[in-house]
Amino acid sequence: MALRSGGHYLGAMPLPRPAPPRVLLQDLRAFMAERTRHQWIAAFFAVFMPAAILVLFVVDGRTNIDPGEQVIFVESWSGSRTDAEIRAAQQVRQRERERAEAERRRQWKAVGDRLGIDP
């Protein structure tokens, strides 16, 4: 039979006719009647746990993904400033930074003194 050339030597197999909904419901009812209580509990958890994990992944993926509002301060300077004015402004900003850093060090030293930590 297999040596013949041409098309398939087996004809097309017919598909089973679809069952009516009444028969499907009877079959489902019979299947459910055979299950014990602990099988239903296990089936519930077998479906619930992966579904809960998937839902949590989706919820977690949608939280905290947008950066918060960010405020950027920009100083506007005239284009006709001299180099001396630029250096003077830089020195003023540097003194302000040094003062803030010294204040921060003083505060941390006070915390260390209260806790009895030697530097």
C-alpha cells in the first residue's frame, strides 16, 4: 500500500460531532460528584496560588514606575558679566557650601557626643 504513488492512502478521518450543552453539563456534574472534599480544596489552591502570583506581578509592575516630580532651579545670568564677577559669585557659593558642611559636621558630632561615640 505504501508503495503507491500519489495522495494519501488513508482517507480523511471524520471529526466527532460536537456534544450538545446538556450532555456536557451532565458529564461535568458526574465528574464533580466523584471528587472528595480534600480534592476540591487542593484544586482551589492549585488554581488560586498561581493566579494570585500573576496578579501580584502585574500590580507590582505598575507601581512606582514613574519618576516623581522634579524641580530644577536655574540661575539666569547676563551675558555681559566679567570674569571677576563670575569668580566672586563662585567664591560666595563656595563659602555657603563650606558653612553648610561645617554645620552638618557639627550636628553629627553632637549626635555622636550624645551616643558616646569617639571620632
